[in-house]
Amino acid sequence: MIQQAELQTTSPEIFSEANMRRTWISLKQQFPLLGSTLHQDVDGGGSFQVDEARLGTVLLAEIRRREVDSAEGVESTVEEFINGPRQLSSGLPARLYVLKRTDHADRFHIFLHVAHLITDGLANAAVLRVFLDYLTSPPLDHVPDLEARLSQAVSSESLNPGLKLSVSRQRWRRAIAFVISGIKWRKIQGGNILPRILTPTTNVTPAQSCMLSYSLSEETSAAVIATCRRNKVTFGNVFPICAQVAFARVLHRQYARGEISLERWEQIRREPHHVCGPLNIRPFLDPDWFAKGGSGDMCLRIGFFYHTLPYVPLGDVDPQTRGERLEPPALSGLLSSGRFFLRCNIIRRQTAALLQDPLFLEINNIRMPERIRGKRDVLRQWRAMQQASGTAEPIAPSRDVSYLSPHMVFAHGGSSMGNIDAILPTHYPLTAAQASPQEGPKTKHSLILLSSDLRLRCRPGELYMGASTSNNKLHLKFFWDGNVFEDEPIKEWLGEVRDAVVWYLS
């Protein structure tokens, strides 16, 4: 994961090599996993090892500096890190890149590149906030206690409040969670997804990470958020419905072009629609740990949600008129505003049922061992392919246009991170007023955060929708594996998602 930041300053000396090294050391001492190393056990497991001396120095490869002459140069650098040679390793879980803009003397770009196994989206934003504050503040007068900092970075499983119960009650909770999880998964059948290009080695072929983003105007963004509040839903509740209606419009065009048979069209109309994604589990962990700063800790702390919607709203199509009309019905003809919000409430109720379940953490943990085994198997297969490189026969790609898995398929993953401004202020160093609103500003700002962004290196076959609000604008971000999904259908769908957001919500 790469956390980007575009910065403006009246004091370029902030970005001097000495100041960057001082700041990076302070950041590692505050978040020790940034300077850790990952060691693999004989049984295939792993552990993080932290050397206090390593935290107090800057390794040769940890900080890189570069000059670029335009915004396009910044983007090409990101593309290089995302799809080029791997930048991180088990001995180097994080790196810092500093880009100086030669076309704007007061502009700099920061890339915090951190391995996903020690971070998530919220953690990245929290770390960037601390980094920018350290960068513009005097040196710390003390080194954080390492034991105290590591106590905040323990595994999520060890922070389950249920661990305070007796051993027998813990076993009962896990057993019940196992049964509930099994029942839920047996109900998830069928599903829809855009056409994919699949091969027997897709799951072990590094993704070609692609990204597209849209930013709505301040006026439109305000209208969207106001509409959500008026209907008592979050944008995270409505985003999947916008995506589903957009999917329907893409299907209409493909059906009109003869790319979908009538039999498959009717089958799609009967299929449920599944979506999934990550969610922040920090508020559900140990209250004492959370009160000590757990909301802004540096660690991977996500669970997963799985939502099921009714069939894709395709409307009424006369088979005899196929090919006469390439343009799909209007959004209102596929799903009225009233029915749109009915489906949003389906997501809202499913989310509430998940988060309010007293066994939420246990249910979430049940499938983790299976996920880990699956990833470990992929790693073994990938290593075997690397060793056999040059001797294996090439595999011809096969185009999957059925939209349907024999058992179950998710249309996409995704999540909404909410208002990032609450995590990432725009002016640094942080002032006393931000900690206590009753006090006036005490510090002269020397750094302005113009924009921030999160870039993902996709997993094989991934299709992911993200959303966030910052600087009073709603940002829609889409990521996909270009080896599996063709660009044109994806871009067509994403444009329809944006239009659905605007039409239903503004």
C-alpha cells in the first residue's frame, strides 16, 4: 500500500536530508513495526522481530529521494512502484520516498510505502498524520518506551474482549460462531461479475494493478452526503447499490451487442448479487487498549463483511428487440428512487446485524485460518513456478463471459473510509487548538497537505471500489487487475457508477 501526500511549504528546508532522517527515526520508534523484520518459522508460520538499535537508525534503502518536473512525473513514479519490481521485502517492510517538484519550488510529494501485512487504510492515514507533525516540529525530547509501543501492536486476536471470559465459555463462543459462519456461507450461492480472462495460473500471476478515480465537486458532494443523512443511510450503504445499477446498464449494452445469450440473460436475472469488503474492527477490540490510542495504531486490523442483494435490476426486455437499441434504459427505468433506498436499507440492516452480533469477532476469526492456508498455498505454487521457469508450457488464456461461478462469486470488493479530514488535518505542525478547541492557535503553520491518496497493489483477479471524503469532496476510487479484467468494460462500468451516485443522491 502506498500512502501519497502532495505538500506545499514556505520552508523547503523541512525536506532536508537531515530532517527527513530524524523524522523517519522518530516515526519508527513510535510505530516499531515499520522497522521490524519478518521471520518465517519451520512450520510455515511467521513472526515479527524488532531490534531497538535498528529503530534508532536509517537503513540505506529506507529513504529514497527523486526530482520530478510535473504531476505526470509523480504519477509515473507511482506506477513504477506499483507495477514495477517489488520494493519491499521481509527485511524491509516500509520505505519512504520524497519527490521534489522542479516545476513548483514549494511542492513536494511523500510516498509512504508499507507492506499490507502491517497496515491498512486507516493505519496509513494515521501514520502519515504523525509523520507530517514530526517533520514540522522540533525533535522529540524523549524516545517512546519500546515495550509500551509494542503492546499496542499485538495481534487483533489477543485483543478480543471475550478472552476475559472463562476458557469453557470461550470454547462455546467459538463453537457457536463456527456453526453460524457455516450456515451463512452455505446461503451464499451464485452471483454475478464482469467478464474475466482466467487461466489456470491466474491466482499465482502478479496483478497488473490499474486505477481510476473520480472526484465530485464540493456542491455535488455536499448534496450526496445530505441525501444519505436524510434517508438515514451511510455512503457505504448506497455505494454497492449504485454499482449494481451501473452493472445492469453495462449488461444491457452487452446483451444488445449479442455478447450475452438470452439463456444467460435470464439466468443473470435470477441470480443474487454478492459484494464483500474490509471493515475496521478497532472499536470492537479491548476497551483499555483502544483508550490508550488503539484507534490510531499501526497494525493490520480489519475484518470482512459479505452482503447479498436481490437480482440485478435489468427491467423488461423484449427478446425480439435485441440489437435495435444499444442504449440501456434510464436509471429510473431500472430502479426507482424508492426501490433504490429499499436496497440501501438491505445493506444497512445486514451491516447492523453483523456488527451488533455479540459473536462478531469470533465469527470474523473463524475463516481466518482458511484464508491464511489459501494464501500459503498460493505462495508455494508461485515459488514452484519460479523454480520451473523456462520449462513450463505456456497456457493460453480462456475468456470467461458467463458472469457466473459454478458455486459463488462476488461482484466486487470495496469499502468507504468516510471523512479522511477527521484523521488527516491539512495544516502542520498540529496546533494546540486541534487537541483542545477552546485554545487558540499556538503554532505557525509551515506545511499544507494539499491532497492525499491511497494506492493499492492489487491481488490477482481483484476488483475493488473505494470511497472517501476530503477537502469537502467525495472521491471514488476503483482498482482492478488488468490481467483479468479488460479496461474498456471496467471503465464503462465505473463511469456508470459515478453517474448513478450523482443521479440518485444529488
